[in-house]
Amino acid sequence: MKRHAKLAVCLLLAIGLAGCGLKDGTYTARLADFDSLGYQDYLTVTVAGGAIQSAEFDALDAAGQKKSEDERYARLMQPVTGATPQLVSSHYAELLLGAKSAGKVQVDAVSGATVSSRAFKALWQALDKPMKKGLSEPVTVPNPPELPPASGSE
């Protein structure tokens, strides 16, 4: 009898642990507002087999054009920061591929893309609960601060 009880407990634990991963589906988070440069960042992640199979991090302007495809913006950004919107978008999307848990992804900032880095982190954190629970409705996230507070300000 004790053996059956132990087996039942082990089975329940295994079922419970299996439910802790990511649920298959497509999940999107977007910032609530356009940033000071006129873009609204978004992150769309597709989970299949409990792991992230595809990810797209980008931003749209009011006309629906992607920041990563804006050649003028890239020409202006690259000499100043050393990065381009395409590089930033692909860097963050590649970080997520194959992840089986939102908490297991190490998110480092991209030099020269502080605003995008903050946006990505906020969007990624916002998708944690929906991906675990299988909630596929788009999530709207408050915009993170674009610049650090001035020293001495509250």
C-alpha cells in the first residue's frame, strides 16, 4: 500500500513539474506608447514543444514601418552607437531561441541601444506569465524610462 502511495505522489509531482514549462502558442507584448523617436516596441514569441521556436523584437512607427527596416535610421544610428536597429532586433530575438523557461534567459544590454534594451527587458518580463499559462491575448506594457533619472532627482 505504501508503495502505491509513493508511486501516486511521484506521478503527481511529475505531472505538476511538466506543467511548469512554457505552453505552446504565440505571445505578443507591446509598449503602451510610442517612444520619443516615434516607435512602439513589440516582442512576439512562438512556443512549440515547450520551447521558443521563433521570436521577433522590433518597433513600428505610426505608419506601421519596422524600425529594423528603416535604412535612414540605421545610417544615423550606426556612426554614433556602432549598432543598427537590425542588429539590435536580431540580437534579442536570437537570445530567446530554444529557451524553455522565461527565467532562464540572460538579457544583456546592447551597447548603443539603451532605450531598446530597456524596452526588450520590459516586454520579455511581461510575457513570462502568459507563456507559462498559455494566455495568448496580446499584453500592453507601460513604457520604461528612456533615460536614467538625473542624479539627485527623485
